[in-house]
Amino acid sequence: MDDRIRRIYMPMTESGFYILFCLQKPQHGYGISQQVKRLTGGALSIGAGTMYGTLSKMEQDGLIAFSSEEEKRKLYEITPLGREILNAEIRRIERLYKNSKGESVDG
């Protein structure tokens, strides 16, 4: 992963994290927003501007790719680079959680 991409996406915003997380299976923007609401119990709602701006930026940066079109909606999916970023962010969040509980990062 190049340093520019690392600087842009790490650490990730909560919205960016959930968008990328939801794209582990092909999905369109509206489907992502509905899945995020379900995953967060309604605590996070991603507006259309944030959603489509983030999808466009992630596609431009190679984290996601157009998959297909379904009922005039573009479906996207995560790329290997996106998966690398997502996995690094999950490890970072896990480390934060363990440290907040007083657990050793190694144990």
C-alpha cells in the first residue's frame, strides 16, 4: 500500500469504515446505507452526499471497483487494496479495544 493511500485512509472515518466493510459483497449506495443503519442500530446514518462522495473517492483511489448495474443502480465491491486497508483498520480498532480494557496487545 502506498504512503499516499495510507495517509488518506488511515485512520478511517466511521462512515468510510462502514462503507468499505459493507462492500465485502457487491452493493449499491442505498443498500450500504440501509446495512449501516442495521449494523449500528440506527446510531450512524450516512447521507447521500457523504455516501456518493466516498464511493467516488474510493473508486478513484482503487479501494473499490464497479461490479455491475442492478435496476439502474451501480454496484461496487471491495478490491484487494481495499481489503488490505480494511484489514489494517480492523487490526487498529482491535488494538484500541484491547488497550482500553488493559489487555496486552500481544496477549
